[in-house]
Amino acid sequence: MPRLRPVHLLLLLPLLVYLALPTRAYYWDGLAFAIAIEHDYPLRGLLHPNHLLYMPFGRMLWVAAQGAGLSTRALFLLQRVNSVLAFASVLLVYRLLRMKGIKRGTAVAGALAMAFSATWWKYSTDCDAYVTAIFCLLVAWFFLETGRWLPAAFALAAAMLFHELSILILPAALLTLPARQRFRLAALALAPVAAVYLWAYRVVQSQGAMAGFPRWLVSHSPDSSFSFAPLRNMWLSVLGTVRLFFGGKPAAVVPDLLTGSLVLVALAALIALAILLRRAGRVRFGAPSMPLLVWAAVYVVFLFVWMPQNTFYRLFYLPPLILLAADLSWPARGREILGAVFVVLFSANFALLIYPDSRVDHNPTLACALRFEPQWPAGTPIVFERFHPDLWTISYFNPQAAWIGWDSGDPSELDRYLAYARSHGMPLWLEATAQEKLAETENGRSWLLRHPQSGPALGCGGRGRNFRFFPIRAPQ
């Protein structure tokens, strides 16, 4: 067993920081996952082909937590699980660097550079399927590097079941093995994935013909598509790769002593890095690992044409970039250079992205949701016509209210909700999408005239968002 040394204590830093500063700028998909998990959706409502087992996995964890007496929301639980898995991923990167012969201090600096890269750090403190899938990929890579292809196959299968994009690592994984073992790895990785996807399709589409399986397998949101604009895609690819490492905006900086100190640290580390690079001499390129090059290249090429504007997909090629950096060596001061890079990443990303995002006041939608809570006692009926993503946040942080979807456009349904509200001595609230739906028809406009607003609307806005809720009371 390797001896623990003082430098290893630095590897605990990511876990401590991740848990201390969970994001409040919640990823919309993560909120959707948490809503589905807590609202006891049937299994078919939890199975999505892009990240097939993530929501069932989240439901299992949340039910187990509730059974153990832990009073926590699914969103917060999955944030913490992500933080732990992200920390474990950093440890795996450190171990993989050491296995490449990288010195201890340099390997720690390289692992921490991944830990505090902007996009990895952000999603490590949120609820999403990417961190879980990448953790499984790193487990598989560790097994492949140690010559254990059988557990590697099952880890690859787990990664693919947590996120479809994981399948793109398969060509690189096959290159790590002798030719005679490649078929076995591919078969054992893909067979369980195929079986689980076929089972899931029958659960989701119990009456559907199997001819619809391929279309379901590659289904995606309407705003997702391939793009074949080379110059635009090249710019977005370069920008997205830079944003993997550095993120945030100067406008988001919190003007306090902590942030000011970190900005100064980042500037000092940048100056030190420039001096170290100048003194280090020419960079020497070692022979790069072909499997790692293929791992990174396959993702870069695919993401060049598939949603190149989405930086978070580029997380799948962050680990090979970190591991390939080990093939660069300087005549001197390599550890100090990587250390300076880590300090720049940590201090700049902390000040520009992570610390601001950990504050409620930097998420206008969340701030609205928390401000509305005292106005909506338990059971308050709130009617909406369209469950748009910002409403996910407001409803999730106001679970005491009764959120009612209304897509029929029939005003008579509102009379029933209004009667319920009156019997409980409270108004019926119309979210803006419901009021707009009413205003589109003659019957709806007539209903609004008979049921005027009974008090001031609740609303707030900021950063392009505008939320309005209107109280309606039944006529006496």
C-alpha cells in the first residue's frame, strides 16, 4: 500500500471545497431530475435514453436516504453524491498520472488542475449525469491500464448506461488491449448496454413496435442538432475547450475581501508562471499515448459537429487532456509550473465562477422562489399552462404549494380550482403562462373579466427573466 505523505493531503482539498460551496446556479436538467425523483414518477418517466439509469439511480439513493431518516431533498443529495464522485475521479487521475511515472508532487498538481478546472468544478457541485459517467470511464481506464479488461468492460457499460456519450471512448479503450482481447472487451461492454436499453424501451413504449427503437435510442431535445458551419464550429470548439479550464464573468465577481485577495493571488500566480516558463527553457514532447490521443480526438471531432456550443459535453475529454499533459516535460521546474497553473485555475475560477454561483443572490430565479415562499401557505393552488424551465426552480423551492398544470384551455376547470381555494380561505394564483392562455380566447377573456385580480401580483425579474403570478378570488 502506498505511503501517505504530506503532499497527499492536498488531494483532500477538492472534496472540502466541493462540499463547502455547492452551486446555487442549478443546471436545469438537474432540477428536472430532482422533480421527477421526488414526485414519484413511474419508472417509464425516469428512463431517458440520453442518460438511461441516472434518474433511477437517483431515485434509489433518495429513497434509501429517506428510509435511513435523512431529511434531504433529491437535488441536494445528488449534488453531494456528485461531489464525492468528482473527488474520487480526481484521485483516479492522480493515480493514473503516477502510473505513467510522473513524480508525486507533479501528479498532485496535475490532479488538482483537473479538480479546479472551471466546468468540472461547476458540475461537480451540481446535479447532473456527466460526473457519474466520467467517474465510471476513469474506473474503466484504470482497469485497462492495469491489464484487467473484464472489470473494465463492466465499468464501460456502467458509463454508457449513465450517459450515451460514453460510448465514444470505446475505440480508445480497444487500443489499450492486445488484438485478441478487443472483441471480448467490446462484447462484454456492449451486450449488457444493449440488453438494458431494449428492456427500457419496452418499459417506456410498452405498446410500441420495435421498429421505433432506433429513433427512441437517438432521441434528443428539439433544440439539439448537428451543425456543419466549419468556421463557427472551430471557434466554438476552441472557446469551449478554453472554458473547460477557465470560466465565469468579471460582472459576477462579489466585491468582498475574499474575492479581492484571490484576484491578487491569481495575478501573482500568472506572473510567477510567466517567469517559470521563461526560465524553464524549451518544452520537450514525449511520445504521447495513442489511446489517450484517440480518446480526446474522437470526442473533439464529434463535438465539432454536435452542439459545439455546449461546453459541458467537453467534460468527456478533460481527463485525457490532463493525462496527455504529462507527456510534456520541461528541462526544469515542471512541478512548479503545474503548481502555478493550479493556483491560477483555483483562484481565478473561485473568484469569477464558483463563489458567485454559490450565492442565492446570483441566481435571480432562486431568489424569487425563496421570496415568494411566505406568500404561499401550504396547499396554495397555483395554475400554470406551460411548465417552463424557470418555473422548475420556483416550484421546486416552493413544494408546499399545489402546482396545477392546465393545458386544456377550458376556463371551467379553473372554477373548480377557485372553489377549492375559496374553501380554504386563500386566492387562486395564475402564473403568467395561464393568464396568457386565457387572454387568447373569448371565453378566457370573459372569465378574467368575471374574476378580476384581487391583489398585487407577485413578480420579479433580472438577467432576461420576468416572473408574474396573479391572485384571483372567487366572487362573493
